[in-house]
Amino acid sequence: MSKTFRAWTGRRLIAAALLAAILAVAVWAEETSPAERIERGDAAFAERHVFEKMLEAIEAYESVLPSLETLLIEVQAFVLNRLAQLHYELTTFTPGDTPEDEEVFRKGKEYGLRSLRLNPEFASLEEDDFDGAVAAVIDPAALLWTADNWGALLDYNPISGLLYLGRVRTLYERCLAVDEDYWGASAHNALGAMCIVTPAALGGDEEAGRAHLEAALSLAPTYLLNRVVYAQYWGFTYDLFGNVTGVRDAAFIEGQLRIVLDAPIGEWPFWNREAKREAEALLADLKERIE
């Protein structure tokens, strides 16, 4: 999932807003059951393209955490996966690459790892054999959202990025093996971008990356972010550090993004809205580069 060209929406006080929500949880949680809180989170989740609903969903699911271990494992995983996903998505309300974003991604990664550790085999192997630990996981949501948050964190520390890039890739590859269709074929989408911008010496492969992007689009054509990421990562060129250096195919970029802008929101209300915002920003960037 891409946030390189994410549009500014005027919502910079994420950390403060989340703190206020957390402070409200303790009182509210005493008055409702975990099932009622999860139901409230689900309702807000469906409307999370609205900033206040995004925060409400996070608040509701986090209010379940004190009693999480009393719930069925499947319910624990659901709550933790939703929190990992919501923290990744929360950063769409910022201009990108802020200190607040880094902290939110870190929290999302930890929720994802908590979900993965619900699998006893993953928990026992994680420290000594990460690849083996991941191979034991069959939950695509835990795999994808952990990888998305962890992958986003790598941009904040190049040294850490080199050390953990392989682990993020392993999570995405396992997600493909478990369910390549999951969340609009997002693992194909992410691996495609990763392969294109990663130097060949570190495992990058432009043609393999393009194949992943084609697969994502073929599997989930109505998930509009697939077209945006394809246009972004194949249409532009990048240096060794993942910075845009030029335009590979302006007509391809514009063609893909026009399809996105003309398409209905459809069955992916949050991410298709985000795709349209990113498409507009990418078109503006393209115009600046070719004029």
C-alpha cells in the first residue's frame, strides 16, 4: 500500500486525539461487555473514512484489551488485527512521514505481532527462526497488517530497513501463500512495489515486481489502490534509496489514474477514497515533472 504521495487533510493531531480517546476508554469500558465494545468498533470501522469514526473504532477495540485474554483466540486475533489495520490506516489522515506517523506505525506493528504470537509455534520460533515462525501462521490479516506497519517503519531508519527488509518480505510472501486474494490482493501490491524499488543486490527485481502488480490488478480490479500503486511504481523511476528520479511512462501513469478517478467507490469505501486522493496527487506530480 502506498503513501508516498498521500494528500494532506488537515488532521495532524493524531497523537493528541488518540490520547483523549484512551482516557475515555476506562470509564466507558466498565459499563459495557467486550462483545458490545467490539460491535461498536465494527460499526465505526465501516465508516472509518471519517476521521472521528476512525478514532472511535480504535477506542472501541482498545477498550477490549484489558479483558482480551478472557475471549476466544479467534476473537483475540480479530481485535488485534483490526487494531493493527486501523493504526496503519490512521496515517492516511496526515501529510505523511511525520513523527506521529512513526509512533502510530510502531503501535500497529506491535498489535500485529501480538496477533501472530497467538500462534504458539510462531511465539516459540520467533526469536531464533523467524522464517520458520512465519511459515506456521495461517492468518492473512495478521501477516498483512504486521508487514504493512513494519514496512512503513523501515523508511524512518535506513539501517533498520536493511536489517529487517527480509522479515517484512517474508510476511508478505507468507500472506500470498495463505490467501493471495486477501484485502484486494494487497500482498501482491506491496511485494510488487518492494521488488521494483529494492536494489537487485538486496533481492529487488523489476520484472518480478511488475508481475506482482499485474497479479494484484487481475485478482482485485475494483480495489483501486492496485492501479495507483501500479502507476506509481512502474510509471516512475527510482534511485537506490526509493526516491523518484523521473518518469518511465507518462501515458501509462495517466491512463491508470484516470480509470481510478472515474471509477465508483464500490466495495472498498475506505481504500478507494484514499486511492482517488493519491491518484490526484500523482497526476499533479506527473504534470510538474513533464512540463
